[in-house]
Amino acid sequence: MISELAQIIMQLVNDRYEIQGIPVLDIAQQFGTPLYVYDADKIVDKINQLRNAFSSVDLKIKFACKALTNVSILKLMRQNGVELDVVSPQELELGLHAGYEGSQITFTPSGVSFDEIETAVAVGSIINLDNLIVLEKFGQRFGGTVPCMIRIKPNVAAGGNAKIMTAHEGSKFGIDIRQREDILRIVNQYGINVVGLHQHTGSDIKEANAFVRAADVIFNFAKDFPNLKIIDLGGGFKVAYKEGDPITDMPALGAKLSEAFLALSEQLGRKLQLWFEPGKFLVSESGILLVNANVVKSTPNRTFVGVNSGLNHLIRPMMYDAYHHIVNVSNPVSTQLKTYDVVGYICETDTFATDRPLTEVHENDTLALLNAGAYGFTMSSQYNSRFRPAEVLVYQGKAHIIRQRETMEDILKNQVLLEL
């Protein structure tokens, strides 16, 4: 079976690098580079894949919007029946701006001040509480008048890079399952209305068994909460970054978890709703980052392609050692491959790829970094006082600007020149 990444690459090659019939080079020429481009059809396809895998249960999808917070993307999610999971009051405001009701947004903070939780409660969001101190403050403030969820740390280590594992013993996230009695004591003391249990194992999880192990911990705890309506198993489904990468087998995962979830509902004698909070899974493969080659620099032992972007626009390769497939969209059919280091223009070690075979690259060629839809723009910065790029959404066969490129005005906007 050909992987999804291979299908994307083949589509680009066969269609001479097109998205919904629009040549990628045309998009680059119209809007300039560096440029993030997202394919709305691909996002909708991933939503449907998840729904199909869990068609036998009452499923709710909550987009973990920290992956991609552009309000037009959030609006697309809302139009396709996907709700939101946010981690800050600012993301909450973006969700409201995109047309969501507060009740359609889950607030899952970590280590925040209690006033942020009160802000989310005020607009009707459901709160995911992830430490005992906040759980007790919530009980003291709201008693049983406001429903909430509790984030459990099941002590399951799974995922890709250690920095994106969030459910192991050493993680800061969630209340350790070994503190079960403390949780129940506080809940019972204040009559807290716990309607959901939540866990998030991490990102890039390919084995269904990791989800099942974490789910078993949550399922075992569920019987202690008489008002429980929701089991939230987070996200972290693995996508392919290069040919041959293993991915999460969604049909197999859906079958395994759905069976266990339905058995839990029957055991508890009430219908439960299953939630997932995918971020990367929904948007990663939809996005590409288009850059131009500023210089092709040969040295005795390697050749560098210096591009007009860097870790200020896509930090994942430097922060997580993430792999992004790169294609030369200006020279898509050449049979001559050369090996390059693709590097950025930031004054740091700033490498997108090392020893990467590409069709021959010339100055001003446009390169596309694939799988850049998640944690690309949202983790970008103005480092080196560089402008953040524009964003484009290809929707119903037309390319739409959904974020203007920054200008010097944006760099200076909040600075105050002191009179010396």
C-alpha cells in the first residue's frame, strides 16, 4: 500500500506541482515567498478518516488548535463539525472570533493562573483541570455548579521525540494516576461535577497498543465518577514525514478502541461520548512551506542551498530533529539528482535538511517543504527581526490569502523609543 506522503509527492509530480488544479509555482509567484499554503480538501479528508475509523461510537472531534490557529482554518473546522481544544485565553478568543460558541471550546491549560480558568468558565467553556491545586481551587470557587474534566497522567511513554511525549512519569502534564485517592477526596469534598476524564499520550504515536494502554487507565478510573459523560483520549496520531514512515493504522485503532469504549459504556450503564483532540493529524499534510533559493554555495565537501526562510518560520527541524520532505518545484522532472544541505538565512545553525538528494537546484528556484501545516506558522517568530510569512488557503479550487505578510510596521508596532 502506498503511503499518504508518497501519494502527495506523486500528485505533485504528476500534476506538475498543483494543489486543487493550481500550480504551486503560480501561487508562489502571486503571493511571494516564503509562504505557507494549506489545502482545505486535505483537511476535510483527514476529518473524514477519523470519523470513519470511529463510526460505531458517539464521536466528537476537538481540533487542538495550537497546531494551526489561523482563524480561516478554525472557521473551516467549524463548518465541518469539528470543535476546538485551546490552551490559552488568546486561543479561546481566536475560536470565538472564528464563530465558535464558548460551549464548543475545551480549555486544556497547563500550569496557568486561576484567572485564566475563570475567563474560560465565564464564556461557557469546559475546563480540563490538570493538577490537584487547581482542582481544589476550582472546587472552592465553583463547587458543583460548573462541569469540568480532569486530565490524568497514565504514566505511558509513547510517541516520537521525547519533547512531545506528554503522559510518561516525568511529564509535567496531568494528575498522576497514582494520586487517584487525592483526586477523589477533593472531588467529594467540594461536590465537583466531573463530567469527563482526559489524557493525551503525546505526538507521533503509531502503535494502537499505546492508545489502548492509556485508555485502560482512564476506563478503570471512570467508574468513580457518577456524572461522567466524556472520555477524551487526546490525539497524537502519527503521520508520515518521509517515504516508508510508519503511520497510525486508523481503522485498526478505531476497531480496538471502539470495542473497549462500548464495553465501558455498557458496564457503566450509560452512553458515553468519545472525544479526540488531533492537531497535527488534521492539518500537517495539508500544508507546505514555499521558499526560494537565495544562493547555491559549493564547498570542497558539500553544497549548501541557502533559502529565504529559516527556524524563524519552521523551527521543528531544529527543535525536534523533524524531517520534512523537500522538493524542487522549479525543476520537478529532472533525472539529475544532487545532494544538498538546505539551510536558512538566520544567524544561527539553521538547517532544514542535511545530505538531501534533490533535483538540481539553481538560484531563485522555489522549494516546497512538505508536511508543514502543523506547528509551522504557530511556532514562528520575528527572530533576527525577520518578517513572518503570509498564509494562503486553497479552498474550492481558488487560492485565498488568509494572513498578510508582516511588514516593518509589525516589527515596530509595540516598541517604544525612549527619549535619551
